[in-house]
Amino acid sequence: MLVPSDMIAAQSKMVYQMNKYCTDRVQVRKAQIHKTIQEVCRIVQDVLKEVEVQEPRFISSLNDYNGRYDGLEVISPTEFEIIIYLNQMGVLNFVDDGTLPGCAVLKLSDGRKRSMSLWVEFITASGYLSARKIRSRFQTLVAQACDKCAYREIVKMIADTTEVKLRIRERIIVQITPAFKCAGLWPRSASHWPLPGIPWPHPNIVAEVKTEGFDMLSKECIALQGKNSAMEGDAWVLSFTDAENRLLQGSCRRRCLSILKTLRDRHLDLPGNPVTSYHMKTLLLYECEKHPREIEWEENALADRINGIFLQLISCLQCRRCPHYFLPNMDLFKGKSPGALENASKQVWRLTRIMLTNTRCLEEL
């Protein structure tokens, strides 16, 4: 197929702009975050070492693998989440019956085995391992550790939450979340995935993702707020971070995510936090389904993919609903104020209009 030379010229200009943006903005953001991560992990490792002395069941799984930390998630340049993987789920069954959107419970497989559980005192009378009870104990231990650790002058617990959150040097927030890794399992609430008839992802990758499994996190679940469910405190939040990261390998998908995060931090860090990096990641996964061929993720197509994701984002903000990629019954905008979503919709539309009409827009963005 013959392609007009002016179209090729426009494409190569856009590729140049994208590459320059990655060098000037994306890499600078990454370098700053990397520097912050080094400090954050040094402090958190010191706190967790103190926790482990008091309570050996809470063993830190925050380890450095050539500058990368397993279980560390960047929420924004000043906000991080660190997952601490707990041991031994053996005598507990995973129960995911759809009554708790985005959550599941861990129940004793046999009442007589209660004493065999490492977490015996956190198991309720009904036989559920309570996420809130474990988190409450962990919170107490972390608060004591903060008072004893070498960094006690610059690290403080955030008090008005059931989450375990630290404030470092007054400007960095770190949430530490106890969790269980569920390998070789796949939740019933995500059983529709992958959708039939869509050639992405490849069946081999699907098999890999499902074998790798997911995580169950002890944290407040926005989807359950206001439900007054008796099991709300016992419920664990489902997390698919490793699965999402695996799906975004190959071609320019990771690069696309880095650009989206940078644009979000620079232009969409709005009151009420209506648009997060996780929304960007979710919409990127939906865009991968819409454009399943690898050729559609090469660098000369990147601008089209980013524009497509921003148009999806506008639509979600206007409908006030952003479905989770693996759990579409779960709305990622739940808890966000209508005013904040409306304001974000206008901002995203302004940004999209600039990107669609000005080939040199990335110089200013």
C-alpha cells in the first residue's frame, strides 16, 4: 500500500516529538522517582526490621533486585505502596462468591484446623481470617517501630486511618499493606477474562498470567464502603498488579504507560484526585484489546494510542464510571465526587484537543 509522503513526514515528526518527550520529561520523572524510592525503601526496611523483632510473623519481603523492589508500587511521585507478603495460607480456602465486589474472604477449610493456622488469633468465630484484625495488629507494631527506628525524626505514622501509612519528611506518603500471594488460583469474579474472539493477549500469556495468580491485600475497599456488610472487615481486596504488568510487556506498551503517567502528573493532578495512574493503566489495557496487533503498538502508532486512551478517559469521566480491567463490576471512580470528575473531564478534553490539533504540542506539555 502506498502511503502519501506528507503522512510519512508527519509520522516521523511525531515519533521525533515522542522520543524527545521521553528524554526531556519521562526520563527525568523516572530518575526523580528512582531517587525517592531509594530513600523510601531504606527507611521502610529499617522500620520493618524493628517490626520483625517484635513479631516474627511479619517478615519483610521488601528486597532490592538490582534497584527494583518486589511489591513496591508507585502511586504518584510522592506516594507509594509497599506490599508485605505474609506466609502460610495453607489451611484457608479462598471464597469468591461475588457478594463483595473487588474482594474475597479466606475461610478455614476445616474448623478443627484452626490451631494449625499461623494467624490463629485473627480468625473470627465464623472461621474467616480477618484482614482488618491483621492490619490493626500490624499498625500497632509499625507505630512502635517508627518510635524506635533510626529515622524517627523524619518518619511519622498517619493516625486518622485504619491503613498503615507513613509520612516521610512531611511530603512523601507510604502505605504498607499486608498481603497473601495466591499463585495457581484465578478468581471466579474474573473468570470472563479473556473475552472470547479477541486475539489479545496470546493464549500462552493468558496461561502464564493465570498461573502467576493475584494478590489479596489487607486494605480498605472503596467498593464496600457504606454496605455495612458483616464481612467487610474480614474481606481482602483483590489485586492484579503482576498480571497487569505482564500483559503490558512487549512493543511500546510500557513506554506508552510512562508517557501517560507523566502527562497525568503534569496536567491531571487535580483536586479530589479523580484521575490516577491506575486509571491510565486500566484504560491502556482496554486499548490493547481494541488494538490487538503488535504493529499497532510500534513507536509510529504511539500518538494514536495515547489519543485513543484520552478519548476513552473522557467518556468514562462523563459517564462517571471506569470499570476495573479484570473485575468490570467494580467501578474505579467509586468514591470520587461528581464535581471532581466533571472538572477532570474538562481538563482531559482540553489536553486531548491540544494533542489532536498541534503536532508540536509535546514541546509545551
